[in-house]
Amino acid sequence: MKSSIINPNSKNETLIRELYRIAEIQDTQGFVDLFAEDGYFWDVSAGTKYYGQDIGKTVDVYATAFPDMHRELYDLYVLEDENTVVVELSLNGTHNGPLQLPSGTIEATGKAMQTPCCDVFKIENGKIKSFHCYTAATILLGQLGVF
């Protein structure tokens, strides 16, 4: 699927593309550094918010469970006057390591995932103030054979 951008070439678009690039290379500290001091990451499907250095746990958890993790970006919607970026994407990889969730750990299944996701970002002073990640958890768990 080809990526399309609404309101391209903005500083906010550049910031969010950098966040995904850093996640792809599994640079935990670089990921954290893109957030405002009081910024947070909310994994909506897991019901968990991360602040400060804990924001990096989200990169580490998926890098451990899916060492070949790739985020395919489909559509980016940049709403400059609201300092908001919305991204439709899929999370892709092979489950070759333990996936640690708040409810417990799912041991490696060797199964591939291609899970739909929608991320909503609020940006303040060139930093990410909030990142709400809406992963289709039921699809992900189904692809891993959990149910």
C-alpha cells in the first residue's frame, strides 16, 4: 500500500517520520528523546501509559518479541493548526521472542503478524507531547494463535 500524506513537508511530519525511523533501528534512547519532558506514550490496547525513560520500553518490548519488526506507514494526516499528526500503519514482524504484556508473557510462536494500527500524536514546541497507539490487539493475538 502506498503512503499518502495530507499537508506534507511540515516540521510535525518530519518529527513523526523520525520517530518511526528511530523505532525501526531500535534506538530506545533516541525514541525517548523525541518526547517532551512531560510527554507520554499510551498503549491503548494494553491500557498502559508510559512516561519519561519508560517510554522506551515500548520499543524494547516489540524489538524483543519481533526482532524483524517493521512499521509500514499508509496514511499520514498532518493537522498543523492543531499540532496533531494521525498515522495509519501496520505492524509487521515474526514472533521470535517473548512478548511481554501487562497481562503476562506470550512465548515465541514463530508466527508472522501484520497488524493494523492507528497512532495519534500531539506535538508541542517540536517535541511529542502525547502518542496514543491504537493497535488492533485482537487481530495481533489471533495472528499469534493465542485465540
